[in-house]
Amino acid sequence: MSDWFLTSAERGNPAADIDRAWSAGNAVRLLVDGAVYYQRLYDEMRALAAGDRVYFTDWRGDADERLFDDGPSIGELLVELAGIGVEVRGLLWRSHSDHLRLNAQENQRLGTELNEAGAEVLLDQRVRRLASHHQKLFVIRHRGDAARDVAFVGGIDLSHQRRDDTRHLGDPQQVPMDPRYGSRTPWHDAMLELRGPVVGDVLRTFVERWDDSHPLDRRTPYRMLVQRRERMPRHPSKLPEAFPDPPEAGRHAVQVLRTYGHKHPPFPFAPKGEYSVARAYRKAFERARRLIYFEDQYLWSSVVAEGICRALERSPELRVIAVVPRYPDADGRMSGPPARYGQLQAMELFRAVAPDRVGVYDLENAEGVPIYVHAKVCVVDDEWFTCGSDNSNRRSWTNDSELTCAVVGDGLARSVRAELWSEHLGGDPRLDPVEGFEQWREAAAALDAWHAAGGVGPRPPGQIRRHEPVPVGRVARLWARPLYHHVYDPDGRPWRMRRHNEF
């Protein structure tokens, strides 16, 4: 496993409470799209009883988000569980204002609703400035029956817009998006369902943050008023004694990877930050020989692109396929150029090294509406794959708090790729890397040509379009470049690491 996973020394954070490099004996399942995840979450929570426990973290949480059509909302179900004696603990990012297209009011509303029912769900601002808590985890533990314990890790928030399925008709409950995604944004995403000893490692990530002794909020007059109005404490209460880790449940090995930026005051569990997400990707890219496939919300950093370019230079048989959104979620006159600048920079690096061995694509549904790709999945050589909250950019690798799981074993990486490719190609995928690369190119060319001809005749199968971001003009680059580097994609590493481009 050390060929693919980081060793304990390579993780680079001896202060972490996760005291093993990885865990074996796990059962891992990929859940594609929010409707599948929400149904699994509902099924697991419905089986809970007094004395059981629920722990979760989230970037955005909407109390009224429905788990399925005519079903309860996430807030209603958690309130019900707290009322019957299930211990519910949660950490939501104390976001910036909704007026900045972020989530402060929604997260605050979910926390207040649950706390009034007897849960403890708190707003956490213990991050660097210009950073966010971006981790998405949900852990369910059963008193006296650890074999039933389960954890979920990935890219799906407990929020509006995430509940979509493979038809990609969109969640009825929406948040503002670029208008080209329509009134119900089609949304592609992914989550892992985890059983076995790794559940304990995921929970330790939650406990580390919960037990951080620093105050949850910054002491500004505005924050003091919000904290007092919502009756939010500055420090979490003490957690009860932990249950033992679950027993072995399958044949998958899993490594829990995190990002924590370097900040003052420091994280007690990562005093110099933690960059195991970046380190794990770099190690996997160094081993890549045949195929790197990833789905990502951004793909807009030279830090990420450089590692892939080195792999392309080293391995002449290597192919790279990336799936990204067609447009940024906010692509206005001021918001769009910095986001597109970073992605164009990465794509230019790829094309300079291996223009015929890199394919970048976006997706659309059967009605031709673009699908917003929010998934964060990477498969390398059908041996190693990841799914988590981290995006392929410097922000996720150095600045925000992130959580992802790398998985090896039992052919799962190949089956994950096959499942995703079947959806996107609209049929049976060719899994040989060279043949599959050509299949993607042909599928995108066919759909592009059909659109160019005015949509005459039967629509070609699949969702794939060649990705061509709108260029950023020379004048716009003058202001978009610094905004991208300092706000959109900041660097959370200490200065020494930045100078040497280390993690």
C-alpha cells in the first residue's frame, strides 16, 4: 500500500490524532449524485435510536432541503432524532454574508433550529482569513453495535441545489447561479459511503476540530452581536467518551487526507498546517503511467497542473481526461475573469506539454442545459482513487479545510471509472486508456457537430462537450490575475514552503 498511500512520515503532520497512515478492511461504495446520497442518509438515520450518535461538518447547510420528493427536510429529520435522544453534533462554517453569495444566514438558521431541539450544531470560524471550512463529512455511530456504523465523505453539502440524479433535471430547491444553467441547475456530484475502521479516522477529523480550544468566532462587533442574538457559545461542550472503532467490513484500504492552512493562532492538531491532500496527489501523479481521470469543480491552478505535466513528460503513454463545469457558478463581468484566468492557465500548461494526450470536457443534459460539475473525484491507473471536498486548485491544497479519502483495493478504482464513464458517455465505455481516450474525443466531437448543425436529426448519445472557456482579454488580465492569485486561489502555506513550492 505504501506504493500508493502516504506513509506516516510522508503525511507531514505528526500532531494529527489519526495515528495510522491508512486503515485496511473497509467497505467503500461510491454514491453518484445527491439524490442517491440523500436517500442513503435518510435510510441510515431512520434506523437510529436513543443513545446513538450523529456527527457532521458542512460548508453550507439548508434546514429546509428535502431529502427526497415529499420527504422530510434535513432539518426536520435531525430535529426529530435529537428529540428521541440521539446525540447530534455538527460544525458549520461561519460563512460570510448571503449578500456575498455565501451562506452565513442559512448555516446560522440550521444551527439555531437544531440547537433549540437539543442538538449542538455550532458555527466555526477557526480558519485563515479568506479561507473556509469546506469539509463535508457525516458519521453515524450505534451504541453497542459498531458493525452498523457508517461514514459519508465527499463533495455534497446538506443544502439546496445538491439533490439531483443521473437525469440531471436539477434540484427543485435552488440557490443563485449563472443564468446559463437555467432555473433548475443540473448538478453532478459524488460521495463515498464508508464502513469499517476508517469510520474511526473520519470521526477523529471531526473530534480534532471540535476539541480545538480556540474560540469559534472572531471578536468583532458584528460577530459579537450575531453570536449573542443566536445564543451561540464561543466554545463547544465536551464530547462523551468515544465508542470503539468499527470492525473490519470489506477489502478496501482507505487513507484519510486533509488540508489545513498555516494560521495564527495555529490549529492544535496541525500547528504548521496539513497538506496531506496535496502530498497524496503528487505521489499518485508520480506513479501515473496510463491514465489520470478526474472530475473537478475548478481545475484552475498551476500548482496542480505542474504535477500532471511532469507525469505527461515522464510517461509517453499517459492520457489525461478532465471533466469540469462549462461556466463558473458566477461568471459576471467582475466574477468571471479571475476564475477563467486560472483554468485557462492550467489548460495552456497541459497543451504545451501534450496537446494530443489531454482532453478537457464539460457536460450537458438531454435538453442541452449545461451540468454543473461539483464532484471532486480522481482515478489514477485504475489503482488509486479519491473522492472528497477538495478541488484541484491551490486554495483546496493549502488554504481551506478539506477532507478526502484515497482508496485502493479490490478493483474499486476501475469500477468507479466505469460507472462515471457509462453515465457521461451514455453507453458502454471502453476502459482501455488509449481506446477510452479516443471514445471521449469522438463522443464530444459528435455532440459538438450536432449542435453546430442546428440539432438536426437524432441527438448523439452522452453528455460530453469539448470544454472551451471564454478567453480573458489582455486588459482584463491586468486585474483578474492578482485577484485570482490573492482571493480566488490563495496560498495557505508558510513562506518557506511557498518559496520552494513544497507541501
